[in-house]
Amino acid sequence: MEELKKQPVTVFLILINILVFLAVELTGGSEDTMHMLQCGAGYTPAIIQGEYYRIFTSMFLHFGPQHLGNNMLVLLVLGEKMEKALGHIKYLIFYLASGV
């Protein structure tokens, strides 16, 4: 538990991803393509037509529990190291910039 206190940004990002996933599941399902598009999934034609928010929102959407689980496991393992190396703020900026 002590180790989690040293990586608050990673824990926060994992929590946000899980909460978004649960919200998507409860409102229509994360494996329903149309629902995911309604929730802000990345879709190039929509982005080109001005729906730029999709560049950001798509970072927190996962198609199915396996996708979420795999990404959160990688985020936990690599995020710990990155947050320690970069510091909290630079790591958060790096995460968001990488998502874009």
C-alpha cells in the first residue's frame, strides 16, 4: 500500500479509466461500437469534421474488459517507473501527450 502512495498520478489514471469503463458498461456496453462512438471514441472522419474532443476522450475508452485489464496492468507496471523518473506533473503531461 505504501508503494501506491508514491505514485498518485498512476493510481488516479487507473481509477479514472475504470470509472469511465464502468459508466460506459452501465449505459450501453463497451463492446458496442455505436455506443462507444457516442461516448467519444476516436473516429477519424468525426475528428476531421471538428469533433476534436475525441482525441482526448478516446484515451479513456476501452473496448471490453480484456482491453481495460491489459492496459491498466501495463499502466501500473510502467506508470510506476515513469512517474518515479519524471515526477508527478511531467508524468501526467507525458501520459496525456502520448494519448494525443
